[in-house]
Amino acid sequence: MEFEDQILFSIFGLPITAYALCLTLALGAGLLLYFGLDKKRRAPSDALWTSALLSIPFGLIGGRLFYCIARFSMYEEMGFISILYLWDGGYALWGAVGGAALSALIGAKAHGQKAAPILDVMAPAGALTIGLGRFAEYFTLQGIGTYVENEALCFFPLAVYRESYDEWNYAVFMLEGLAALAILFVLLKKERGDGNRARLFLLLYSACQVLFESLRRDSVLRWLFVRVSQLTAALVIAGLMLFAVRRWARQKDKRRMTGAGVALCWAVVLACAGLCVAMEFSVDGKILEFIPVWAGYGVMALACVGMGCASYRLVFKSLKA
């Protein structure tokens, strides 16, 4: 039986699948961590609760809107009323992240508080939710990579079996889940303030997602040949860097990095981004076909590391603490 057919039970006629149940548990774990970290971060209690209550509907709406915008032509053909059919599925993680961040901004504004402490609490909770949610993709056969040619590698958690195609595919969702939990570990070990923990989450997650999105061979969101999640990750990194440059330009007395250093960080990030684009075309067999697929992904992974390191240096090391 295919995993996506596994309905566990129904509530008021609404079928509850294994995937939906796992997502609910992942969200619950994230909320527990969110309120557990409150004691350490000393964020305003009222603003924290308001942000938490808003994060669920805002995350759902944000994820839905992002998906529908990415699939605009499909909904234009189906009729825009189908956007409201939330039970039919169709959500994007980046939209959910944006919706959760917006809930923190609104919650802080409603109580006259700064959003940075709430975002710093929300970041590790979000990493935990994303990690567990990625593992739940086991029940949907989403988040899979190319098929496995070597029979010795046909085992879970490295790969998953698709009965309808009678083939094993690499379990990219497991790699994504483990990466999110690794990011969670880094965030919990690093005590940061003024929204830096949230920035670190966005930077690390974006750098990872450029590679992971390329590895996926499921129904990823695309604009022509561009993978939407990869583009969004690149824009997030660019946004973080632009914000850092703005702070660096305004605080001349706290500068740790010279103008040449700032320019070098940008040059490295742009060069690594260009290398990722080239390797994306290479693994798709459109250019540089002499490069083995595994080597192309290896180069892309190194480029993502370079992009992450250079952007980290600009975002966190350009000014004195």
C-alpha cells in the first residue's frame, strides 16, 4: 500500500493521515521548546503568547499563499476559488517560515515590545519543527531523490521504496531533517541576542536548502527551470547580507571589517552562487556533461559551504560585538 493512502482515522468526516498526525506532533514539540526557551531568553510573556497563537494560522496561510503564487498558472486554470480549499494540500515551507516571522512582529507590536527576542526564541523551535516535519515526509514519499542504482544502498533510512514504481529512491527528506536538527543544536549552543539567533537560523537553513532542493526529485515548485525554494534561499542570504552592510555603513566606530573585506564576502558569495547554478545545469545534463553527477553535487555542497561561511562572516563578524 502506498504511504499517501494511509488514513488513520477521521474527525468530523475529515481524514487524518499519518503525515498530518506527525506534523501535529512536530508542531507540538516546537511549541514546547518555544515556551521552554522563554525562561532563558526572558522575552515578554504576553507578546510571546500572542506570537505563538498567531504563528499557527499565519504559518498555514503563509505556506498556502506561497505555494499558490508559485503555482499561479495552475490555480488560474483551476479557478482562484480553489486556493481556499486548504484541505486539498499545497503548502510551501518558506511561506510558513515567513508567516511565523510575521506573527512575531505583530505579537511584539501589539504589546509595545521588540520582536528580536521573540524571533530568537522562535528560531530553534522552528528548526525542531522543520526537522521532525521532514522526517514525517516518509509517509508521503515526498522529499525523495533520484533512484538508487546500487542494490547495496537500497535500505532505509538511506533510501525509501516506491511500490508503484518498483524502485528505491534516496531519502533526501532524512538528510533535510538531520540538517535541521543540527541547526537546532548550533542555535541552542550559541547564546545570542538582538535577533542574531534568528539570523543565524535563516543563514544556515538557506545555505543548506540550496543543495537539498537540488537533490529532490519530487514535485518541487518551479518557475520555468528555476527551483523556487533555491531562489528564495538565495534571496534570504542576500537580504541578510544587505542588512549587515547597512549596519556596517552606519556604525563606523564599531567596524571590524574593511570595505575590501565586505566586497570580498560579496564576491565569494556571488562566485559560489554562480558555481551552484552551473552545477545545477550539470547534474541535469544540460552543460558540462563530462562531470559525474556525484561530483557535481560535491562541488555544489562545497559552494554552499563557501556561500554560508562568507555570508556568516559579513553578517556576524563585520562589526565589533
